[in-house]
Amino acid sequence: MSGTGQKGLAFKCLPVQIEDKRRRRIEIRAYEAADFEALQAMYDTFEPKGLECGLPPPNDQVRLRWLHYVVSELFNVLALHKGLVIGHCALDLAGGSFCPEYLIFIRKGFRNVGIGTALSAVVKRVAEEAGCEKIVLTVRTANRRAINVFEKVGFAFCSGIEPCRDMELEVKPGKAGRGKRGRK
Ligand SMILES: CC(C)(COP(=O)(O)OP(=O)(O)OC[C@H]1O[C@@H](n2cnc3c(N)ncnc32)[C@H](O)[C@@H]1OP(=O)(O)O)[C@@H](O)C(=O)NCCC(=O)NCCS
């Protein structure tokens, strides 16, 4: 089974090509139903599992259920290298959510080379086009790399110092307003 996921939304800021810090060509584009197995493969081999708010779930069955939920209910963006899914992020744009929660995971071997920053910057533009007021997330205080990425694109802490902290990003809705429904 593969989810429909994107609810017919299309955004001007997608797709985009970037070069990572190792000069690899990375494609950033919206998830499509045909990507499900490749995305599942990324999470099956993802390490470490369960560290960030229990995600990605370590248990195979729970992880599969979680992934079906993510692709069917959230707006998903992939980063691909030579057809391999090497990054995934998602934003809850369903039901006119103006303050969606953000999640992001990059495959080992592709971390720390600028891909998470590029994906987050694209998702910020998606949120602008969708007319969101802010994006929110929860991150482990010890996850300095993730915090660095989120601060670079404009997230700021909005909760006190705890093992996990909430961050939010104020979004200026773009002139384009809500993402267009319908296939590109
Ligand atoms: C966190 C994550 C999404 C970041 O994406 P990424 O592609 O690795 O990050 P980038 O390469 O774009 O940027 C990392 C930045 O943090 C910096 N950094 C790396 N380690 C750091 C550390 N220990 N402390 C502070 N900064 C650090 C890098 O120098 C880089 O900044 P620069 O480009 O200004 O030099 C990715 O590493 C990942 O998926 N990790 C595992 C899952 C996870 O933590 N998800 C987030 C859950 S909230």
C-alpha cells in the first residue's frame, strides 16, 4: 500500500536541485505515491532509530504504520541522490493547519553536508506559499546539529530548557497564498 499523501497540493518552490558540500547533485521534490517503497527502505536502514521523540519507530510494524500515516496525512518532501531517497521531511498541511509541525530525517552518509539545511529552507518556502503563520517542532536539547540547522532557517526556541525543547519559525505568507490544488 502507498499513501496518496500530498492531497493534490503543488508549490512553486518545488522541485529544486542542489549540490551538497561533497558536490553531489541532490534533487528535492514532493513525495509521490510511487516513492513509498524507496522511502520505507530509507527508514528500515535508518540509524539511530527511536532517538528523536521515538522516531523513526524501532519496531518494524509500528514504523510501517507510522510511515503510512505520514505519507497519507502530511505534506512530504524528499531529497534524492541518483534515485536513492536520502532525506525526508514532512509538514502537516492537512485541514487548513496554519501552525504545522515539522519533521526531518537525513540518511547516514548524507548528513552534515548541507542537505538538511536545504530541505528546511524549501519547507519554509512551502509554508509561506501555503499561508501558514508558523512552523513548530520539538528537538532534543542535545541534538546540536539539528538545532543549528533549524536556527539557520529562522527557528527560535519557544520553551524552557528541558531534555526536549520546542522551536517555532514565524512564516511570512507569500503573495501566492495557499498551495494550488491539482497536479503540476
Ligand atoms: C539533524 C539533521 C536533520 C540535520 O541535517 P543535515 O543535513 O545533517 O545538516 P546540514 O549539513 O544541513 O547542517 C548541519 C549544520 O550543523 C553544524 N553542526 C554539525 N554538528 C554540529 C554540532 N555538534 N554542534 C553544532 N553544530 C553542528 C554543521 O557545521 C552545519 O552547519 P554549517 O553548514 O553552517 O557548517 C540530520 O543530521 C539528521 O537527520 N539527523 C538524524 C535525525 C535527526 O536528528 N532529525 C531531527 C529531529 S528534530
